[in-house]
Amino acid sequence: MKFDFIWRSFSNSKKHYRTIALHMLSAFIIKMLNIVNKLFGSTSKRHLKSSSKIIIKINEFESELKKISDNELRSKTDYFKSLIVGGSNLDNILPEVFAVVRETSRRVLNLRHFDVQLHGGIILHKGMIAEMKTGEGKTLVATLAAYLNSLKGDPVHIITVNDYLAERDSKWMGEIYKFL
């Protein structure tokens, strides 16, 4: 048969055997990585799982913060700074700080951070990269990590791609920072 002849002549080459062996090895490695990911979870899933617990804590502060006055909300900055001076680290106060920024944004800009934006803020605070599409609220997400990390008294820099966005965002989100 013609097909049988072509297959035998093609399969006899050493190069072909190496190619097949590499493909089989690659498939085996991918299969093993999938099994490991199912057992232990991917890095992204582990980060999401750990930050989900923090988001629950943030959400618990929301009803309490809605009841306080603007002056009481503003005084939270001094309260957080005193906690840091007293030995608290940023990770310990993160849930309440993010809740305060969320409430401030709601009052000042009429924008409330969604839970997915809180995830982004946690990721930024940890020094990792959070990829977000246009319109998903990157500018609002930055307020969370920027405010939290400014509480230590260290400078915080927010970088954007052009002068227009830098000016627009500093005026727009600046209302949150001024309030606090």
C-alpha cells in the first residue's frame, strides 16, 4: 500500500523519532503540571483565595463606616498612623484602611470599589502586577494601595502613561487623598 510505504519511510528517520519523543515528553510534563495545579492550585488561585478572606473582612467594615460622620472618617488617618507607630504593620490594618478608602470614594466621588478592585489593591500593595482592561477601574484601584502605603510616611508614586491621564487622575482621585 502506498500509505504504508510513506509511513515506514518517514518513521525510519532518527529526526522523526526525536520529534515524537519530545512531543510525548512535553505532553507528559504538561499533564503532570495540570495534576499538580489541581492538587495545590495555581499561584493565581492561591492569591485569590488568600485575598478573598481579606475582602470579607473589608466588607464587614462597610455598614459601620457608613454611619460615621465625615470628620470621624477623616480622623481615621491619624488613627491608622498611631497604630503603625504603635507597632502594627500595614497588612494588619489593610482591611480597615481599604474599607475607609472605599467609603471615602463613595462619599466624595460617588464611586464604590467592587470586590475585584479590592483584589487589585491587595495585589498592588504586595508589590505584584495586577493586569486590568480598559474601564475596569485601575485608577480607583491605585487609591487603595497608595493610601495604605502612604500611612508610614514614605512617598508613594503613581505612574501613568501620559500627561493627560496624569493630570486627569491626580485631580479626580486627588479628591480622595484630600478628604483623608
